[in-house]
Amino acid sequence: MSKLTLKTEGDKYIVVTRRFAAPPEAVYRAHTDPKLVQKWLLGPEGWTMPVCICEAKPKGRIRYEWANGKGASFYLTGEFIELEPCQRIVHVERMHLPDVTPDNRVETRFEPDGTGTFMTMRMTLPDVETRTRMLSSGMEPGMEASYVRLERMI
Amino acid sequence: MLDLDTTFSALSDPTRRAILGRLALGEQTVMELAQPFDISQPAISKHLRVLESAGLIARRVEGAKRPCRLIEGGVEAIDQWLAMLRRALASNYDRLDEVLADMKPPKGRKKR
């Protein structure tokens, strides 16, 4: 069962929605506390985030560094723009692959949904050059090997 | 709203889909492309810019003309990128489910 939806809005945006069992307070905290962000914002299996700077205040810095333990790494920098505790986060981010990608403005909303949360994230659709660079960034080729390693660990 | 699993917003417009259909038959100029449509050349040019920035078509300069052609695999490349994004987000949010469960372990369950 996939709880994730991913759609476009016009020509410029991607809108992602996802339900969580926990209330908005918890989901918001997991998005703004670096100790928690570090545990889940990792992309494909096998990657970790050795550096996680997440200053959840207006103009606060964001810096996430990922590594796959096999020499590949890249990072993302950004700034928080607006924060409405437990409800809404607006931030801007850019990837360093290592060349920097255009700024991506991301708005994330958390709404109560029964005892859980309905999250809506609206982000900018990257241009074709950025997409190509992201595809060739090495995030994907490492996936299969990581899965194999994971199976061995289990 | 369009589902990006199968398509892309540049393809949401019927005129742009028709332009791609005609370009599938071979390279054409803006004038040739505008002929079957009841819209102006500048309007066609605008659609072509959208398709070009989406990586679906390419244009070359030939004197005063700028013939257009389809980019092989352009649509597939977008699907590939979106599939990558979807996989990355899906595994992130599955992990977030676990992080959230650990923040408030239900009664009778040991904290991991």
C-alpha cells in the first residue's frame, strides 16, 4: 500500500502528499529537530547523513550532507523562510552535485487528520538540466549494491 | 492536476500533445507546425518554448528558420526522474513512520 501521492501543479510545481499516524506536533518536530531529521531524510537505502544542520527559525541555516560509505557523497544547503509551529514550514534548498542546482522553494503543511497528520509538500519542479544532473549524481546506481549489503546484514 | 507517475505537465496541454504528435513524423518549422492549428505563430512558439524547456523537443537554426524535432527518450527521461524522486520520498517517509513510532511508543511496546 502506498500512502504517497505525487502530482504536478501547472508547469512549475510538484505536490506530494502523505499521511502519518502521529499528530502534527510530532511530524513537525521530526522535520525540524536535526537529531530526528538525520534518522529519516536519507533517500535511497544505504545512505546516511553524517552532517545535519537544521536551524528551525526564520533565516536559520540548513545543511545536510549524505554519504553512501563507498566514497560517494553530496550535500544540500538552504535557509528557513517561515515557520508556523506544528502547521507549516517554508524553506529554500539547493543541491551541490557538486555544481549547485537552482533554488528550490519548498512549502510543507501539516494538518490534523483524525489522530494523525495529513502532510502536503509543494516544491519547484527542477529544469531538465537539473533533473539530468540529479539522475547522474550517483544516488541511484548505489541502490542495488546497498540492498545486497542490507540483505547480508539481515 | 496530472499524475506524474505516467506523464508530465508539459504534456497536459492538448495543443502541445498535438505538436509532439506531428513532430513524431519528422522535423518541422514553426510555420509548418502552425498550419493545422487555429492559433497564431507566436502562440505556437510559446508552446514550443514550454516543450523545449521540458526537454521534449530541440530546435536548430537554419537561416531564418528554426526547425523543431523530438528529443529521443525525452518523455522517458522525465518519467525516470520522477520515479527516482518517488522512490527516494517513499523510503524517506517509511523511515519517518518508524521515527514517529519511536517518539511515542504505544503502551506495552518496548522502545527500540
